[in-house]
Amino acid sequence: MNAKTWDKIATVVLYIISMLIVVLLVGFIGYIIYNGRDSLNLHFLTGDSLVDQAGGGIGPQLFNSFYMLFISLIITVPIGIGAGIYLSQYGKQGKILDFIRLCIETMASLPSIVVGLFGLLVFVNMTHWQYTILAGSLAIAVINLPSMARVSENAITAASSKVKEASLGLGSTEWQTIKKVILPSAMPQILTGIILAAGRVFGEAAALLYTSGMSTPALNYNNISLTNKMSPFSLFRPAETLAVHIWKLNSEGMVPDASKIATGSSAVLVIMVLLFNFLARFIGNKLYKAYSGK
Amino acid sequence: MEKRSFWRKFRTEYIGKGYATFCGLLLVALTLAIIFFVASKGIRTFTHDHYSIVDFLFSSKWQPDATKPLLGTAFFIVGSVIVSLGAVIISAPISIGLAIFMNLISPKLGRKVLQPALELFVGIPSVVYGWVGVIVLVPFIKRCFGGMGFSLMAGMIVLSIMILPTIASLASDAIKTIPHDYIEASYGLGATRWQTIYKVVVPACKNGILTGIVLGLARAMGEALAVQMVIGNSFKFVAGLTKPTITLTSILTMSMANTADGTPANDALWSLALLLLLISFMFIIIIRLIGRRGER
């Protein structure tokens, strides 16, 4: 066979591989949502989960997932952006910066179960908090920080290249330049990064098994205290997230309709991931247009 | 020009610089703390329980609750290595094919369809992969090959899908960095597109592709729940593709809550966590070495 035939064969094979991957993804997402469609109603999404009879919902788990995501973002975003600023603007090329980068790389490649065990040791046992939302949020923050720092660094470096000299030339200090000129124009990219990261940690489970625990106490939604164990907003109560719920249903599900709940919960998680992805794209585009004056 | 007072400079510069520096150093402190705490628990098996490292790594007698505990973890380690290697062997050719397709064959489809598809693959939570594995893949394997269905093969397939975006996006980045002149020159010499791909493009970005493969392997090694859900978790050596086995991460997720703090069984689990940490270090070092080779 000559080279041209080989070329055609290779092209066809690569087309087939690519199409198969797309079909796999569409099939995967379609399968979950189609099979979980019965569960996508208000009763399932807001109802309490039942221990020994069918028909329970995932209300508390869904709430926990969102709340923990929110708390962990409060921790991650300022520190991540701060570290990004340091890496991009203040850090001097050399041994120290190299070491910081090595540390970030190390953190980014830690298996999430190891982060969870670190959380168990430090945020659960050493603090004597037991399994808490705060411990879970801190563990998620540890997972999220390296990517947050990297996204911010890239965004800030890209945004500073053209405007920095101009701003410094007008007499502002480096920090004023960063705060008033660079950060606003780096914001769309950072925000996109935050939303994508949020989508990723929304489904995190391995790091939470031993930090925020696998159960949720009975909640009183009229209580808004940050420390009372009955309060849904308490930072110091155990909280099972949706992803952990799926894992638990699979490993020790005693509810008769465990399989149905797990499929429904998977559908909800996948829909959330889709939403986070679309939101990130949408906001990224919108802000990009706003800032680039189109 | 009037000199700025210290206080003014403090407000306009030092406070921000201090904050940014603090955040940078916090990441370092956090990394060191993770290593320190996990290591300090992980070495107890050897320092406190006086268990030998050789037995720990190479023996397969796992009876942590016996009066004289046996803490051989070889089959966890072998299970993790085999399932991850299998996943990479399935995933790497497909991912590299995807990366080539996205950049050289149809950049438009690549940008509009495959790039978003890969992003979604990354976003899907690992428990969802695990759960779909349990309700679709496991019954399928059971029907085709007999046995339980929960098997090494199921673990490999689930993992291979999970690491696909990692390898594909790194390979794609590597292909993007190839100077366009190379490709044009190859076409100019009369090479077909496929000849250009495997004689010019792939050799030129082999370091990037290798980095992707190593990162994929690292991700596969550290993945916990999806594998644990489908691999069957039998305390045995790998016996075949359709037989169940167990991995490092599975035993950690399953047993950590069932062992009391300070017992040999618990210490052994922490040693496994330390081992996972060391494995992920090893991968970082390998990636750095590949990168350095690329610079020369």
C-alpha cells in the first residue's frame, strides 16, 4: 500500500476515535439523566432522606454540597488570588520562587484521599472539632488552592503585560497598579477559573469522607446560628454531601430504593457540572466583551 | 519630587505586597504541613510498631487485627500499579489520537466539540463514574465474561475514561508548541499528513506526550472512590482481568473509619497514605526530569 492510502486510513481512524469519544460522553450524560429523570422533581430535591423506607429525597445533601462549596470558596479565592499575585508580580525569579512552584505542583498532584486523611488528622482530630463542615471546607480548599493560584497567576500575567508599565509610569505603586488596573482586567479569566473549580469540587467525595463525615444531623431551617449543631448554617456540624451520599448508598445502602436514589443523585450532580461549565463559558464571554469594549 | 512618607507607602504598597507574599508562603507552609503530618503518622508502623519495611512492602499477609499483626501490603500495591498501568495503556493511544485530531486534522471540530467535551469529562465527579460503572459496566462484564463483574477490568476501563482528558489536553498543548515551519516543511517535501504526523509531529512533542502519560498515571494511582466502587475489593493478588482485586486507595477509604487511632492496623493505613504521597512525589520528579530533558 502506498503512503496516500495509509494517510486516508489514518484520517478515518482518527475521525472514528474522536466521534467515539463524543458519543461516549453524550451517551454517558444522556444515560444518567434519562435514568434519573424520575428523580428530578421538587420532592426528591428538597425532601429529607429516609433511613429504612423508599421515597426519600436528597434535600440536606444538596444543601450541604452548596454550603460547603460556598465556605470553601470564601477560603480559597482570596488566598488563591493573593498567591497568584505573588507568583506573577512580586516573586523574584530564583530559588525561592522555584521552591514555591514545586510546592504548588506537589499539592496539585496529591491524591484527594491523602488530603482527606490530612484533614482527618489536623482539622478533625487535632482541633477536636470532630467531623465538621469547616473541616470539609478546609480540605476542599487544600485541593482547590493550587489550581486557583495557577489560574490567577496566568490571568494576572496575561493582563499585566500591556498596562503595567503605563500605570507605573503615571506614578502609582506596584500594588495600586495590581489592584486598580491589572486585577479588574484579569477578573473574567479568574472568575471562569473559579466557576470551573467550583464544578470540580462540587462532586468531590474522597477528601470529605473523613473530614465532614457521612451523616447529617436533623436540621432546623429556622436556626441560622453559625455554631449551633441544629442549624443548617453551622460550621461545626457533620455534613454529608451529595457525592458522599452516592458513595455511601453504594457501599452500605440500606434504603430499599438505594439504586434509584444513587442514579437520581448522579443525574443531579451531572446537571450541576453542566450548569457550572455553561456558566463559566457564559460569564467568561460576557465579561470579556464588557472589558474589551465590544 | 516629593518623597512619599513611609505611612503612605505602607498603605499603597507594603500592605498589598505583604498580603500577596503571605499567601505565597502559606501554600508552602501547607504543603510542608501535609508532608510532615502524614509522614509523622506514616512512619509509626516502623518506628513504634517495629514492623520491617521489607515485610510491609513485599509481604502479602494482611492480618492487622491479629494479636501479632501481619501488615504485608504487597497486593494493595500490585493492584494499584496494575490497574493504573492498564488504564494508561487503554487511554494513551486514544488520547494522543484525539490530540492529533484536534490540532491537525480538524481544528474546528476540535475547538467547538472535542475541547468542551474533554472539559465535561474532567468535570464529571468520580463517584458518578463509579456509579455508572456499577450499574452499566459491571453487569456488562458479568454477562460477557462471567464471574462477579466487579473486576480489575472494570477498574481499568473506568479509570481510562477518567484520565483521558488529562493525557489528551497535555498532548494537545505539546502539539500546539511545534513550530508550524516543521509541518509546512514536511508537507513541502511531499509527505502526506499521516507521514508528517508520525515522522515529524509525534517525535517533536514526545516529551509533552510523555508528561501527559505520567500525569495520567499519577491521577490513576491516586483515584479512590470510582475504583473502589467497581474493583470488587477482594484481599487477593491480581488473578486475571475479570477477577476482583484491591488497591491502595480502596483499603484507605474502606478501613480508615474501622480502626482505632494508634493501633498497628491504623498505623499501617497511615503508612499506606504516606506511600501514596511518596508515589505522587516520584511522579513529579519524573515529570521534572522529562521537562529538563526537553530543554536541552
